[in-house]
Amino acid sequence: MGFKEQIDISRLPKHIAVIMDGNGRWAKNQGKFRSFGHESGVVSLKDVVEGCTDIGVKYLTVYAFSTENWNRPIEEVNLLMELLISTINAEIGTLNKNNVRLNAIGDIASLPQKCIDDLKNAMDETAGNDSCTLTLALSYSSKWEIVEAARKLATLVKEGKMDVNEIDETAFSSQLTTTGIPDPELMIRTSGEHRISNYLLWQIAYGELYFTEKMWPDFMKEDLFEAIVDYQKRERRFGKISEQLN
Ligand code: FPP
């Protein structure tokens, strides 16, 4: 029996977050350029999005470019930006066919203008889709996002639009770039690294972490299904004891 058949559809995670790691090493292991790894990473991403729509996962958020990734050699940064532009433009039709809405989080204003324009266009073109929301984290880091939220709340207080005592978890969440999206129940990281790397730190407070040795270009929808089966075997206690559940 495949992993897909083992999934209990009534207990799917609503939101899955992914750190797509290992493109460069995957390519290097084959004596190829890192660019080949990133291009192959796009193939995996497409397959995993399809996996989400196959079974009904409502939100998928992928770490496509971190704030720290700006420190990579300029050639690789440019290549990733070009890959982003060509991929989003090429995929609008498929996203619409599969009823997938494209969304983006992060410091979008820091991206090259062509990226910003094409991203906005793709988001507008897919805005009416509601089977799955694919969020690209671009120029994103969690600490950046949390500081931004603090700044926005401070501004509201300073302008007299909010009282300090109104700052609670709900108010804070509503200032994060993920506002309106439920917190991920499952976070997957590929390539054998056991780190969160400044990704959705607030949002994964109670998220289940799943690590796999597979490099991202080798990670396909069947691997996603395997991760979901693993997640469904876990007991999520949220600080309670087993006997209190149900
Ligand atoms: C991590 O591999 C991957 C990235 C930094 C970029 C992820 C990008 C893609 C999957 C393709 C582009 C995305 C879109 C949305 C079009 P790495 O380069 O860190 O690999 P390494 O750790 O082996 O060097």
C-alpha cells in the first residue's frame, strides 16, 4: 500500500510548511552546477503542490528565498530571481487549472522590480482560487517579520489607535505576514539538516517537525504523503497529558 492510501483524510494538516533544502548539494553530488539543482527543485515543488491538491491540504508555505540568501554569490541570487520570474509566469495556467491561489510573504519590496510586478500579476490572476493557497516565502526571515509586527503595533499605540493592554497573541499574529492563514501543523525540512533557519518561528510554536535525509530535488508528492502519515501517528498534546485528550 502506498503512503497516500494510508492517509486519514479527516485528519489532514490544514497547513504544511516546507524548507526546501539541498538543491545545491544534490547537483554537486552529480557533478552538475547548483543551478541544475534549483531547476530540479522547481519540479519537486510542482509535484508537491499537486500532492496537496490531490488530497486536500489547504495551505502550503515554502521557503523559496531567505533574507540570509541575499549573501550568496550575486550570480546565484540573480539565477534564483530569474528562476522565480520564469516559474511563476509559466505556472499561472496550471495554478488556475488546479484552483491554487499564489501568495507571497516576506520583504517583497526588496525584490527586483520585475519580480515584484510578475509576482503581483500571478497573485492577481490566481486570487479567486480556493482549493489550496501556495505561499512563497521570499526575502523572508522570521525575526524580520516579528520585528516588523512589533513596529506596526508600536505605531498603532503611538497614534492612539490601540491601547497597550490590547496587545495579545491575537493582535500580534494579526500583524504578521501570515495573518489569515492558520498556523502550520507540520513543518518539513529536507536534506538532513535539523534546523529551523529563521522560518515561521512564531507560527510553528506547536507545529510538528519532520526531517528527512532526502535532498529537495528528490522529494516528490509520495514523500509528502509519507510525512503526513508520520504526522498522523503522532499525539499532539499541546501541553496536556494523554488522558486529557478527546
Ligand atoms: C535550498 O537549497 C534552496 C533554496 C535556497 C532555494 C529554493 C528554490 C527553489 C526550490 C526553486 C525556486 C523557487 C521558486 C518558487 C521558483 P540550497 O541552495 O540551500 O542547497 P544546499 O544547502 O545544498 O546548498
